[in-house]
Amino acid sequence: MPFRWLLQIIFYEDRNFQGRSYETSSDCPELTSYLSRCNSCRVESGCFMVYDRSNFQGNQYFVRRGEYGDYQRMGMSDSVRSCRMIPMHRGQFRMRLYEKESFGGQMHELMEDCESIQERFRMSEMQSCNVMDGHWLMYEQPHFRGRMMYVRPGEYRSIRDMGMSTMMRIRSIRRIMDACEGQRH
């Protein structure tokens, strides 16, 4: 049996790791089933996306091994309501970006980080994508800044399928590498 990384995150009701806690190693669509609120967390190992709404909706934040004592300092306006674990990926990364919904318009293939979609591909919009390999973070601003969104292998026929507002635009994309602990985001 191959060795599997144990991913682990601990959520706390109050800031600075105070109050009741809940520990998980998997996706959790509704944290309020376990805690009345969630205002800090500690990632013991692995990488997770945390969301400010239930069922993996709302603003998303990437967290890796470390301590997050106050979500408001991360830019969150409310407490965490759900989380999704990001499995470790070994191998190549590959994604196809499309200018229009339903895989229409210009298509470009991406296998590495892209600091600016507009500069690299001369694409003003990215409205759909097909993630063939790997796990990725998409950002609303160039150079991996602004709000982010996690995508895993699958077809995303529109920006709404990715869980984003139609008003948000994707401007840069970064791979989530195997060694989350050593990656800078």
C-alpha cells in the first residue's frame, strides 16, 4: 500500500486558537455543525481551502501548514463556514483556458504558473477551462494577487461552474505543488 500524507486542520471558535475546537482530515461542507463559529485555525499538515460560506461557497482562502490566529487579518470579513482539503498531486500539471463559455473562442494550454494571462496569451477574458492534471489557484489580479479560487481536475463550462461571480475576472494562475509546506502564496 503506498504511503499517503495525512492532512490535518484544526478549527477554533475564537481568535488565537481559543474556545472549542474541531479537527478534520477531509472536506467539511458545514463547520457550524461542529462549532458555533470559527475564527482561527491551525494546519498541522497539508493544504486546504477555507470558505466564508457553507458548501464551499463565497470567498476562498488557501492555507498551508501554519497558524492562522485571526481570519480578519487574512482579509476575511466573517468566520470560516466550510473547508476543502487539497490532495497532494505528483506528476504533470495541465489545463486548457478558453476565452468564452462552453470552451469557445481562443484556447491556450497551460502547464506552469502564469503571472498574467493577458500578457502571456493576449487573452482579455478567460470564461471556461478544462483542468486535465493537477490542482490550481486562480487569482483575480496579475502576479497572484487578489481574491483566489481553487480548481481541481474537471471541466468548468463557465466561471459560475468554478464557484465565482460573473463579475470576477481571472488574471493569473498558479499550480499547487506537492510540497505545500514550502510553497509561497
